[in-house]
Amino acid sequence: MSTTTPSSTPAVVEGVLDLDLPGHRISRHVYGHFAEHLGRCIYGGFYVGEDSEVPNEGGIRLDVVEALRALDIPNLRWPGGCFADDYHWKDGIGPREQRPRMVNSHWGDVVEDNSFGTHEFMHLCELLGTEPYISANVGSGTVAETSDWVQYLTRGDDSPMAALRRANGRDEPWKVTYWGLGNEPWGCGGNMSAEAYADLARQFATYSRDMGDNKLYRIAAGATNADYRWTEVLMKALGRALGDGEVLGHGNSSFQAISFHCYTVAGPWDHKGSATEFDTDEYYATMAQAQRVEAVLAGHTKVMDAYDPDKRVGLVLDEWGTWFDVEPGTNPGFLFQQNALRDALVASVHFDAFHRHADRLVMANIAQTVNVLQAMILTDEESGALVLTPSYHVFEMNKGHQDAAHLPVHLRGAAPTRTVAGVVGVGGHALDRSDVELSTVSVSASTKDGAALVSLTNLDAGAPVVLRIDLRGAAVGEPTARLLTADALQAHNTPQQGDAVAPRTFDGARVEDGVLLVELPAHSFATVSLPLV
């Protein structure tokens, strides 16, 4: 249990924001997404088929497309996840009625008919205006299969794979930049050692060739949580010694980034808790887990810095988010969970950490976009209704940070903290429990296009907080602010009440004598836009 009690007097947190000291660019790709053949993410989520009464284009739900376009979604990872290393791409091309079926053994043991394949995914990306991030099958696939897929997608001449693509209705090649070399090879992607996978990563990367003007950004599948040794093995696989700043680049069959996965799992793996029925102690345990992503990011960065001080190799967190028990009555293999205000605050804390690590972190992907885990969108099976989750709104409120320059926010003195006892290890896998000091205030900022955007989170479940941030280096105009909160931490959106948790205009932010004053309610997230004058 937490060892402090809420106070009726708001805490005052003071800080400094230097508006004239922009730092590293926050890649828009840290606001990336993930779509796996898992539960109702693809079928019933993104894809309903051309005969559906739900408005669609080529079987793709147009309401889902419209909602995601409003987020400026930068990339979409597909087809997995664990599914990727069972997926053979040639089964998902050609006339749909002729495509072979397969068993999706990882997720519900259901039969997959491959009606959503390469062409459908690339069409989805075009509708979304987003970049594809494709995960190749390293676990059960072959090097030749991966090489052929690259050619099928990106080669423009009369080669066999390009001719096959044209026979299936696509004349011009697609542009594909982000190319994943397998998924979780330490687990569902092959149960390999780091050394065994490193050799395979180099081999698959060698045959994942650039075609014409299409340059692949190859991403080696990395660690789970704080397994820093896995990252070190992959850095060594690039063939450099400690401190050697020379990094292998395009055209040399190496990989350009290393990924890792880090979920927020507040309970033990076999009983992770409910997404909507939880008490205050469970809430604080979840937030303590969420804040640990900062330490994990720092740990992988430290390892990479030792081998790559010039930060030429990217770090990718291509699976993150909350993981709770499935909703009662649903297929355990479909990983369908509701999404409450608590999830939104988990997202806001993650984005603040992502912004602070913009010098190394080049991409992150929420798991997952529709109907699975910490989803942006839920689609109702009975009514066909679309629900925007609280997490969706954090992505939308924060989209101004995409490709902006990070602005450091320095807090004066110690920020408010809360001791949270008995928090399980990162990812819910560790048997040991420990006390964690949870910072209940989180802030990050960035600047672009003549304005600064400040994101602020108050994690205290019961008490408001007042932030006084000294604005230095530039004059600012009248701020505009938005707030996301609800009466209860458990509040969530449903087809019957789609706006139980939704952003609203916020009048609790103002600038006085060069100081940004924000009166932030309990359990809330806010963004403040400051025009620079």
C-alpha cells in the first residue's frame, strides 16, 4: 500500500523551461502503432471485408482510418508480433479465395484465412497516410523468403517478384523503409540465445537488400525489458569495439537499429488484474511500473553509448503498453481489454520519457492499435460502433510533439513522490517485489513552427497540484490548454457513452510575469500550447 495520504492543500511544483535551448528532434515515429493478426485487431478491427455493411474501401473500415488519420499516425507495424514468425507472406497474396489457410497457434488457436495480406496492408497504409513497418519471418521462415518479400514490395523492373506483384494487380513498387528482422527471438520467435540470433540477424539483413532508390532501415529484434546483455551482444554483432564511433550504414547488409519490448504489467503474469476494476493501490502500482520505462530506456542507451558514442544506431521500443487480464467472457487468446483513464496516464508518462530520450530513441509502437491490449480504438461486435479510448486522446493531444525539438524542463527541488510498496519486477515476470518511489508529476516540452507544447501529468489519485514554470529565453503569447481527466480513475468509454473520458478546453493554465501557472486536477493530463513571440 502507499505510505502517504492525499492532502487537501495542493502541492506547488516549481520548474524552469528554457524556450531558446532546443535539443534533439523528437522523431514522429515514437508515436507509432502496431497491428498484429491477434484477436479482433485485423479482422473486425481494421478489416471487415468488402461485403460488410460497415463503410469500407477494399474491406478496410473507413471510420477506423478516419480516426487514426486524426492522430497523424506515423507508422504501422505488421504482421506481428509472435504471428510474424509463423507468417509466410506468399500465402497472403493473389485471389483471396485461393489463399491457403493456416493456424494462428499463438493467439486463440484459430484458423487464419489470409484474406488480409500484403496488398491489403499496403492499401491500409496508403489510406492512413502512414509508413509501413514490416516484420520479416526469421523464426520459421527462410532467408530466401525474406529476400523475395523485399523484392516483391520494392523492386520496379521485370524481375520475377516484381512480375508476380504486377500479376496481383500492383504495377508500381511501394516505398518501404522500416524492416524488422524477426520478433522476440528470445521467446516466441525461436527461443534463441542472443548470440544465435545475432548471427541470424546479420544473415537476414544481408539478404534484405536495398532495391533501387528504396533504402531499408533494418531493425534487429532486441531484448525484453531490462535484458541489457542482449543489446550488448547485438551491438558487438555490428563488428565494432567499445567506443568505436564508426557505424555500419546503408548498403553494407547491417542493421541500423535495435529494438526492445517493455510492457506495463502491474501484477504477476498469471493474474495481471482488471483493466477497469481496481483500487487505488493497484493504480499506483501500475503507475510505478509505467515510470520504470525511463530506467529501462536509460539502461539500453548506456550500453549502446559504450559501443556507439555518436548515436548512429537507433533504439526502437516497438511494443509497449498496459497488459491486464482479458475482459470476462472473451477469448483469453484475443487479449481484449478495456481502456480506462489509468491507461491514458500510463501513455502520458511514457511519452514524457520518450521525449527525454530523443537522442537515441527513434521509434516506439503502442501495442496495439485496435481491440487488443492498450488499444486506441475499440469496435463493438454487435453494433459495429467505434469507440475512441482515453489512450487515443493522449496521442491526439500530444501530436504536436512529432518531429519537434525537445525542450528540457528542470524542476526545482524534489518533485512530489509517493512510496508504493510491493511492486512486481518489470514486465510482471520477476518474482521479487520492491518498494518504488513514484514521482506524481511528469512534464515534457518541445518546440516547432513558432510555438512550444508543454505536456503535464498529475498522477496523484486524490490531490491537485500547482505547477509554476519559469519561462526563459523567449516571450510567449496567450496560452491555450486542454485537459483529460474524469471523476474516477476507472472511467472508460463505451458504445453507450463514448465521451466519458475525453479532452476539453482547460482554463486552469495562464502566464503571469513570464511564469506558466497550471492548476492541475488529481489524476489528469494536460497540454498547454504557448505561441512564441
